[in-house]
Amino acid sequence: LLQRGDILLVRPGEKVPTDGTVKSGSSSVDESMLTGESLPVSKGEGSKLIGGTINMNGAVQMIVGEVGEDTALAQIIRLVETAQSSKAAIQEVADRIAAVFTPVVIAISFTTYIVWALLLNSSVLDGIKEDWPYHEQGFNDWTLPLLFSISVMVIACPCALGLATPTAVMVGTGVGARLGILIRGGEPLELTKDVTCVVFDKTGTLTRGEMAVKDILLLSDRLAGEPKEVVGEIGTSIEKASCCGSNDRVSVVLEARQKAIEKVMYYSACVEQSSEHPIAKAILTKAADLGILNRPLEDVENFEAEVGKGVKCTVDNVTVHIGNRRCLAANDINVTPGTFDAMIYLEDMGQTAVAVSINGRTEAVLGIMDHAKDEAALTVNVLQHVFGIKVHMLTGDNFRTARTVARDIGIPAANVIADVLPAEKIEYIKQLRLEGEHVAMVGDGINDSPALAEADVGIAIGSGTQIAHEAAGIVLVNSKLTDLLVAIDLAKTIYSRIRLNFMWALGYNTLAIPIAAGIFYPMTHTALPPYVAAFAMALSSVSVLTSSLSLNRYKPPTFNAKKYGRDLRGGELGIEKIGFTAHGEQFDVSVICESMMRNEPCACPPETCNCFPCEEHGNILPKKGSSRSSFPGCRDAWNKKCNCVETFGSCKCVGCTSCGNKTLDTQV
């Protein structure tokens, strides 16, 4: 058995067996099971290791620190169990009603017998009851009251009340299952209908959980052609194109950019072709999108992974480095002017900046990020603007990245909580509940499971971990965020049907009990026989069942978003209006104010403005550089002043206002 102080060897690809610290060696460790973040964490001497995480690419010796129930994973499991057991059991509505209804009916039945017996055996009804035919019907002054009493007891049997809730829940959860929404009984349903606040995890929930290359910023024109000929050839081509027309100029710039990008991504793909690192997968995916993987990749030589820095190797006699700032410093890379500005620019956009160096000089910076899911913005905006539900984000990622993702999909910056551990997520959920919110937590990872259990209702993404599924009351099997909207609407529909069932059952008994008690006998001279009362009682149960079964005709709400394009909103994408159709009614909800919809400045009061992007109130993304129209190496691509004149002698960009080049073209 493991003991504190034991020294263990953890090889690449192995799971860290328990909590401890690195004694010697270095590596990258995938801690996504704990933090939810897809990027591995660099580990060196003295770094803390968490049991259950995966060692990626280096052998390390570790000193065992915690074992058994003292490990971080065991603490998370304990947090889940504590949160689940602390919930008060919700008593079924039907049980509460039946607890009162049953003794009341019994009392009414006895009262009916006593009242009728007293009336028939006293002088009160003398002169009236002689006209009643109950003697001819085989009854006397004692058996007729007994008939009324039995009929009351039979017709008021609370079967319909007992069926009102379970039948609706059973049919509703079946409907949910067909729609890819697994609901674990009536409690999550009851809680979901009252949700006032939804808290999302970021990675894997709002985002795809996969890194992707979003931007490629070229730092020079050296890769746009042959090293000695590029400036002359491209420069001459642009000068000729200037005489011939803007379309030729555009094609020259695009050709130069395409050549440079292809070479950068080719070398990068060669370096990363055998790596399992998330950044490597992102680079290879981008290379495949560009068609670079359609040709064979060169084998690499002298490959070396520098933990926490990057990788370096030789490709076809070309030395290639891919990494961060520490990689540039450790390998004495000749940093092309503008490199660090480009990296800062990408980081301000919420991306991970990776520099690519060829033969000892930086040539490009790749912006890599985890993109938001296609339906994330629609889901968040429907929750806020249609359902009136507050939306928060909890994540273990850094605040800058979290804020960027939140801004992209419409979550207010004040509702973004970053750099939090699983225990801190629980505290945030508790605080929201103390403030009177009915909280739903949506997550997918082990790190989310304590918060899923602590929330009023936990909702797990289908692609998430098993422990998250166990902690949640609802599972979105198809991993579609819009299914959350369907789940909320379905919960409200089911509980509306339960209330209708209760109204029918109680209303039926309210009308049937007086008839069974003989209140109309003096006028109709007809008593309700017990067998007819039994049939009527069964009919009420059948009607409740029919009402519940009609939930099978439930149609989920449909949503569509009117999106505005890049030209219309100064380079940003967003949602202008949401179309919401449910239960035969259609609503159009504006996400931005009418003034902005007319392409005019925002007219909202500053303190209540929720429009995005809104320049008037500072609710905008950082200004994006014009990388597609910039010549390779021009700093205009990362939102700095064009430097073509000082580098090439004349501006080679298309549509560069900083150099006075007003040439614009829609092809760029």
C-alpha cells in the first residue's frame, strides 16, 4: 500500500496514482478531470500533482503526499455526497392534498348518514317524505342514509388525486427521453420549473472543449516566396498591380499571404504530426483545413519537447521552434519586431499565443482558443431575454479568456467568476441560493459534480463524465445546449398539466360529493347507487390518465436568431433578435435596442444597457486588426500602425488608411 513519503516513478501516458509533489523531472499533466480546462499544466520540481490526472510527455519522480480519503479526488466525492444529502426531501403535492382530503371525505360520509338518519327519523320531513318513492325502491329511514353515505365514500375515492402527479411525471419524462433529455423523477422537474438563475461551466459546456487555431499573424514576408527574391518579386508585382487595378492588387496580397501561411502551417504540422498535445491537434486540424495534409509531411529530426516552453526540431534541414515566450528566451530566438505585440493582441482576444520560429527567427504567431459552441449564444440570450433567467459563468480558466467567451455569447462581465476550484464553485452556488435564487448548474466534468449536487437542480452535458451524470438530476444526452431550453419549457408544461389534473380531480369531487350525498334527492327522487358512483369514480381516473397522456403531443419550442454580419456591426458578430415559438404562440424578442437595429447609436441608459456590441457604453470586443488585407509582416494585422513604408519603402496593404492607401475591395 502507498504511504506518505513514498517515491514513485510516473511515466508518460500514465495516470498519477495519488496526490504528491514532483521530486525530479518535468512534464505536462492533463488536469482536465479536475479543472475542466483542456490545456495541460507544466510541472517541474516542487510542483503539486493530483491523483487521477494524466502525465503527458515526460517521466517524473514524485513524493507521495496524500493517500486514500485525503486525496483531492476523494474530497470532491465527499463534497458531492454532502451536497446531495443536504437537500430537503420535497413532499409530493398529491400526498399533501390526500392527507387532508381522505379524512375529510370520511367525515362527510359519516355526516351524510347521521344528517339523513336524523332528518328521516324526526318530524322535520313529515308531510314531505310521503311523496318520496324510497319505500317503493326498497329502502327505509335507515337504509337510505346508508346508501347516500356509501355513495359518497365510493365516488370520492382519491384515486384521481393519486394518479395526477405520477402519470404526468411518467409521461413527461418519457417525452423528455425521446427528445434526448433524461429527467430523474418528479423532484428535478418541480425544481426546474422554478429556476431563476442558470450557472454554466465554461470548458466543454459553453465551449467545444477542443482547441482550434483561430488567427495566424504573419510577422514578416520572408516565407511569401524564395528568401532572396520575395521582396523584389512581390514588391514589383504590387507596383504593377497598382497600375492595373485594385483587383490585381488584392490578388497579389492574398497570394503573398497564402504562400506564407502555407509554409508556416506546413512546418508546424511536420513538427506536431506525432503529438497528442491539444495545441498540436489544433495545428494539425488547421493544416488539414488548409489542404496541407494532402501532401506527405517531412519526417523530423532532433525532436525535443521543452516542458512549459514548447517544442523544437529540424524539418528538411530547417530548424523549427514552436512555443511561448519562455521558448523564445531559452533558445535565443531572433525576435522579429512586433512579435510580442502580436502575442499580446491575441491574448487580449482570449486566445493562447504560440510563436512559430523558422531558422532562429520568429515568422508567425498562432492564436489558439476553445471556440464557443454554435448554440451557446442563442441559449444564453433566450434564457435572459425570453425566460427572464439570470445567467452566470463559473470556470477554472483565467479571467481574460473567460471574459472573452462570456462577451462573445452575451453573459454580463459581472456574472463571470474565473480561477475557481470545485469547492469554490460550491460556495458560489450556496451564495446565490442564500440570495433567494433558484439555481440550476450546467456542467460536464468531475470538477463540476459538487456544484451540480449543491444546486437546486444539476444539469449534466451528455458528453461529460459519469460522476457528473450521477450528481445531476437532468442529463442532456445529445449535448446540445438548446435542449436546456426545452427541458425548462417541458418542466413548466408538465407541472401545468399536473395542476390541471388536480383541478379536474378536485373539481370533479366537489361536484360529485353533493350529488352522491343526496342533496338533490328531494327534487329528483333519484338516489345515486354505489355501483354508478364506482363507475363515475373510475371515469374520473380515466380522465386524469387521458389528460396526462395528452403530454405525448408536446411539441418543443423552436428558436431562431437573426444574426448581424461583420459589415453591419463594425467587424463583430452577434444576435440582433430572437424568434421564439412555443405552444402555438410566436414572440420576437430584441437583444439590442431599436436604435441599434436602425444602425444608429445605442439609446439605452448606461446603467441598464445590455446591448452588445455597444461602443457608446464600452461593451465591445477589442478592435480586430485587418489581417486578411495586410501584407505579410505588416503590424496592421494586430491593430498597430502599418509599418510597410519603413520596411518595404511603400505600403503594400489593401485598404490601409494609416498610410493613406484607400484602396478597398470586398474580396479581402
